[in-house]
Amino acid sequence: MLNQLFDLARPALLAFDPERAHQMSIQALEKGLHPRDTGGDDVRLATTVAGMRFPNPVGIAAGFDKDARVPDAILSMGCGFAEIGTVTPRPQSGNPQPRVFRLIRDRAVINRLGFNNEGHAAALRRLEARRGRGGIVGVNIGANKDAEDRTADYVAGLDLFYDVATYFTVNISSPNTPGLRDLQAPAALDELLSRVMAARERHVAAGSPRRPIVVKIAPDIAEDDIAAIADRLMAHKVDAIAVSNTTLARPGLEDAGTAKEAGGLSGRPLFHRSTAMLARIHLATARAIPLIGIGGIDSPATALAKIEAGATLIQLYTGLIYEGAGLIGRIKAHLADHARVNGLATIAEATGRQAEAWAAKPLDA
């Protein structure tokens, strides 16, 4: 019944300002007003990444639950994992409103939120309150806009959340914090990852588990820089790479007026660029590092395509705005059927099967 109610509510939410609609969705999840997946997952959907056993490869991307308000609701909706954040040490309001714009004809969104969040302390309280509930919950860490030492902010996030996070995502890919993407340059990336990995080793030496480290990169990396960035990520032995965040490109949008808004573009128009970049990273890392595919997944077919381009896990966000929470179940059913029909023990066996074909495509379709 809740699935039908959510399908009916989705057009109504589109009538509200995007940020207001998002807050209403979070509030509904907090109250338990969301569809639940009670059937369990097909065994063909299970996969293991960096020692983490995922019941299925579908998650919701960071930015949806910035302040750790609803990770358990996300898991109960049928996701194999949840990721909260991006969270910064100190609360920050982000950029001036309006800062989120729907492009309905393009099935897309432009945002220039700017890491608006309640800060470390608020998220920590909520994550500590859910101890013992299980499920894979990652923490996406970032830096305050005015931080003098941005790398120190990432280390602070890892230190503070180490006992409540299943894994960490180091977000250096948002286009809405000036200079943040500069951390993707090889020399800056070296310094950042050296300090983050050293912080993790301190926790391991003290007897804590080795929490996996994921690095989230942008889809707008120049072709000539891909090899160098992949080399640095491999050298520091990151546990996974998330590809990708929003793009500054504006590929053939129908809503030309809204397309002029500053910020990162997500949704259907991002699918081609993000998937072609995913395949390039998959090959540049010699298929050795698990990838999380993000960008433009709004159907079962695009979810499978992302996996065949090189993803082991996938994350949704904008697709849910236009397709509703039922998209999660439809994707899982399609992936399980694909594995069964093609004789795969798990859908992970499909990872990278079309990587060469996707990597041969231009980034700009």
C-alpha cells in the first residue's frame, strides 16, 4: 500500500520547491512513512567489497541523507547499503537559495548546495544512537569551505566517525566548494591520501577494524589526467573509487533556460559521461579496484549498463526523484533476472563486461 501512496505523492512533491520537497521526503522517512522491502534479496545480488558483504549492490548516493537522519529507513527500503553526508567538521549553511533546480524535461537536477549540513557532532549523535542495528552505513566526509587545512578536515572526520562508520568516502569531487576539486591533482591527492591512510593505520594499530576508504572523483577529469589519478589511487591502495559526482558540463539539455544555472548537473544527461568515465577508470586501474557507479541511473537498464561498464556497486539519487522508490526494487529484480538468464552465480560477474566498449566512447556524447 505504501508503494502506491508514494507513487501518488511523487507528482505532488514535484510541485514544491526542490529543497522543500527533499525535506518533506526526509521527514516522511523519519516517521516510517516509506515502502519496505520485506522479501529479502536474491542470492545472485550479493557481493563482497573490501571485506564488506553487501546483500545487494544498490545504494542511495551521498547528498540525500546529509545529516544521518534516515540510514535505517534507506536500508529498510531495500538498499544494500546507505551513505550519509557529505558532512563537514563545523555546520555550514551552504550557498544562498535558491540553489536546487529541476530540469523536468531532461529528468535532471542542477544543484549548488555547497555542503550544507549540521556538522560532525549532529551526525555523530545520530549514528551512535543506531549502534547495534547492523547494515552497511558509510560516512561521506568533506571539508568546510573556509578550512585553512582541508586535509585536516578529512582526517578529523575519519577520526570522529571511526567507530560508527562501516566505511568512509573521501569526497573531493563536488563542484560547489571552490577549489575542492583541486585535491584530485596528483600531488594534492598524494598528500591527502597519505594523511588519511596514516590516520586509519593509527586506529588499526590501536586495535580497531580496518575501515575501507573510498575516494569519490568527478566526471569532468581531463582525459590526459586519468592515468595519473588512477596511478595515485592505486599507489595508496584505496579500497574503492566512486565514479562520479555531478558535472559542470551541459550536454544538449532541452531546458536551456535552467541549464544556465551554476552548479553540478545530475540525472539522465549525466549518464553517458559518468559511465564512460567509469569504464576508463576501471581499465586504468587494471580492473583491480572496486568501483561504485553513480550518475544517471534511472532505470533497470541503466543500472545494468553501469555494472557492465565496470561498477561493482551502484548508487541512485536523482533517478529516485523522477521514478520513485519503486525504482530500487525494479533494479534489483532486473539484475537478478539478468544473472539467472545468463548463468551468472552473482551479478558481480557482469562487472566490466562492456568496459572496453564504454571506454572507447567520447566523454561528450
